[in-house]
Amino acid sequence: MSLITETSKISQQAATARNALQTNGLLPTTGPTGTPAATGSSTNSNGLTTTNAGVQSEFNTFLTLLTTQLQNQDPTSPLDTNQFTSQLVQFSQLEQQLDTNANLQTLIAGQTTGTVGTAIGYIGHTVEASGGNFVLDGTSSDDLTYNLSSAAASTTINILNANGQTVAQIPGTSTAGQNDVSYDGTSPGQPSLPPGQYSFTVTAVDASGSAVPSTVFTSGVVTGVDNSNGTVNLSIGKLVIPASSVIQVTA
């Protein structure tokens, strides 16, 4: 059950009891300060802060209801306190859940700050990251870097757009180990690609037609760090990659 659902459930219970008291003249229709008595809690963009405040307000209302009912109960037919005890336990559990979530948010924020601090250290250094991402600017070429586990008889580089669709295929080198192929968005027999960010995969086979395992990389000098969307990203020229994809840093 979500926190909002739990809060709503408790609020409805308190509102039902409050309405019964007001109907019988045992509780005024205004709150302690003369304002209309609260009928529930709400949440908005403030998240846990607003939820917690709403829970506290309902808890105070609940205590007022409990005290008033106990003061006005029929001595010959006392109220059943089991329900009140159960609701007090629910409030306590809900407050503990809110505190736990708040602590988790603080922990996550601290981890993000630490990640940003680490990423800033990448600026000015050459990094190698997993995933074959590159940028075409319409004028200069970019190096497509990949590694073959063994020499291949034939290698094809598949160029993918932002939607993961293959938009071009160019021949690649087939040497075992690291290979670098320069690409500017044009190749004989293939469409010319407009400027933008792309990715690539490699398909390689040996003389017997068996697939040769390959690994693609992104490399370049880090020029900036960004955390505006909640994910720490690195800028390599016009290319943007997740900081978490970095596997090697060199001077």
C-alpha cells in the first residue's frame, strides 16, 4: 500500500468520526484556531514534506477526536478503545515509513553528489566508455573504436540512429584487438547522414563464417559534466554519455 493511500485511509477514518461528533454536538465545526476543521491531507510537488505535514495534521485531529469522545462517553457504555489503539499504531507505522523514505532520499542525494564530484575529475582527461556512441557535425569525421577477440575475414559496422534503427552500413577493419575506423557520415553506396548523435555495432565473421565477438567503445576528452536531469553525464565535445559507462581514464 502506498503512503498516499495509507494517508487517505486514515484521513477518512478520522473524518467519519469527526462528522459523527459534529452531528451530535460533541465537537465544534471549526478547528482549534477558528478555521474550518481539516478533512484530509494532500500532497503536491513538495513530496514527502507536504505528506508528512498532512499526516501530522490528521494525527492532531485524531487526538482531538479521541480526547473529546473519551470526555463525552456514556459511563454505562464506554467506548471500545481497540479501534483507537489500532489507528494509533497505523499513524506510528506511517510516520516511520515517511522518516525512512526521507532518509533514503538524503542518502541518494549524497551518493549523487559524490558521483558528480568524481565525474568532475574526468574533465580534461581522455576516457573510454562502453557503448559505441559518436557525433556527426557535418564537417569533420569521428573515430569508431571497437575490439575484435580474433582476426576476422569480414567486418561490417552498422550505424544506428537515435531510435536504434540501422541507417547505414560501412566496412570495417578486421584486425584482432583494437580497431579504429574514421567516419564522417558518408560512404560509397550508403546514404549521407545528417549531423546528430549516433551509435554503432559491429558484425564480424571468420573464414568459416562463425561470428567473431566484438566490443564497441566511445572515447574522447571530457569537456564538461552535467547533472540537470538527475543522471550524471559527461560531455565529449558535442557527444553526451553517462558517467557510469566509463571503464578507463587516461591522462
